[in-house]
Amino acid sequence: MFHLKNLMFVMVAASMLACSNGSTQATTDQSATAEQVTGADTLMDGDDAEAIQALMQRSMEGIEVTKYHEYIDPNNGLVQARYPIPQSWHVNSTDNPIYIEGPNNLVVHKAETQNFMWSNDPMMQQTLQMGGQNLAQPMSNRQILAQFVRPNAESQGYRFQTSYELPEVAGFWQRIFHAMVNTGSQNQVEALGTEWLTSSGTKSLILMVRWQSVKDGLVYWNIQTSELETAPGDFEKARNAYCYSYANAQLNPQWMQYMNGQLRENIRSSNEFWANASRQSAAAHQQRMSAIAARGNAARSVGDTYSDILDISHQGYLTRSNINDAGHEATIRSINETTLIGNHETGERYSVPAGSNYYWVSGDG
């Protein structure tokens, strides 16, 4: 199994130099076909929708009848989504390192997801660190493949074969973006399939999905890698079924409405926090420090809420579903036990415990 354990640490270091457990529900016996896709063709441009629909239909030629599998949000008991998988695929418990098993030694390993934030503003970079975020400049899937995934995989005995875009997989996130409340953010998603031969003689699909949201110069982005592995002769059908399941996942509108309500409330609370912190700070230095803390709280709150809104993809669907891993954390916390803060008036720097919302520094330091 391919592991990308060091990606977060390497990317964070490179960038700085440059500048919930879930549950699953038993599947039904109801079959799913490409004609049953709901919403996909109404939430994208016509040409894109037709192209993606054709890809989905073509990818399932010769594939066995599918069944639906549902994922339950453990926080509210609502079904997040249901998605079609081949009848012969078995979904293990969410804590199993092999999350899916199928005929001919097919396995789907745990996914690995890493979240990052970025701003070109040095003060905002410091604020994000104070909020426990990992800083890394955004990179494309192709860049991540060349600089991190391929060297890492080859060091584990994998041999690279080919890579290609997967618009039918990216289309799933496009539907989520259309369903989310409009916050003025610019959202992007790209999905890249990469094929490999392993040292054990199997063939592997490492699927890379990268999502980012940009607003007011602040970038929230993540990269998720998930792996399907099977015998070379069975690879094409398994890969097609895997991608088909992504493309045909059906969102529960009730769950989406509930999560949008949480997003609105968190944004409102963050705005109130900012306003109150500014009003209550009389001295200029205190006002600056409160504003930094408020910005950290706002960035963390909104960033975490986006992560929760996308729980359907980054925790529920991709990570704790039949297609991926149960082990994803909603937010990756700071790498070190301490973080560096600064007094931008005096230029002084202080090393303090990471994770606090506020840092008060006396005149004596």
C-alpha cells in the first residue's frame, strides 16, 4: 500500500522557505444505472454535463450490477449521501485498514487527506499559525505528483505508468459547490488518476483530488490520495467502477441544508467576534493583538466549517465511505508544540505554546 506520510511536512517546510470517526449503513439491493444520476446535469454547464454523462456511461460498460451504499453523519444521524458500488464489493468497518474488498484480491486502502491554508500577507500567515493551521502555497495536482507523490511512491517500489484527468470525479465536487451557501468564495477542484505497477505484481490506481477555496486573499486547500489495488487483468473494470461510484454519488438535500445552516451561523459568529474584539480594545497595542486573535479565530472557524461542509467528500464520501478511508481528521493541527508570534510594532518575536486563541504579552515580554 502506498503511503504519503511526509507530504504535509515537506510541503509546509518548502512553503515557509519560499515565503471524526463515522459510521456506514448497510447497502440496499437497489441497482443503480447512469440514468439515475440526479442533479449532475442541472448544476453544470450543458456541454460539461453531457461530456461527463458520456464518460460515466462509457466507464460502466461491462461492469456488474451495482447496489447503493449509504453514509450516515455521526454528528446528526442524517444520511449524507448514497453511492453505487458493484454488488460483489464488500465494505468493511470504518476502522479497518482495508476499507473495501472485492473479487480477485481487489482492495481499497485508507485515504490520506492533508489540509492547508495560505496567504501572501505575512501577518495573516502568522495569524493562521496561531490558529493551528498548516501553511503551504497551493500547488496543482501535476506539481504534487511530480514533486511529492511520484518520488515517494517509487521509493516504495511502485513503477509509474500513466496519469490522466478525471472530470467525472471532479464533477461530484462541482455539485457540492453548487449546493453550498454562497459565501463569495472562488472554488476549484481537480481530480487526477495515476496508474502504477507495484512490487507485488498488482496494478494500482492512486486517485488525487485537490480542492481549494479562495476569498479575500486567503486560500484554503487540501489534497487527498486514495488507492485501489487489484490484479492487472481486472484493473480496468475495477478502476471504472471506482470512478463511477464517485461520479454518481447522490447528495442528501436535507443534510446539505443542515450543514449550510451551520456554515451561516459560524460566519455570523466570526463576524461578531471580530467586531466585539475591535470595540473592546482601547489601547492601540491591545487592539492590534485582539484583531490578530480575532482574525485567527475567524480564519479557523470558517476554514473548519468549510471542511465540515465538505465532510461528504473529504470525510464522509471519500474517507469513511466504501471508496476510501475511515481515518481522516477534520483539520490537521500544528506540526510543532510551539508557534512563533510577534509584536509588529516592536519587531519582537515570542515562542509560545501552539493552539491558543489569544496571546497576551506584557511590556516586559
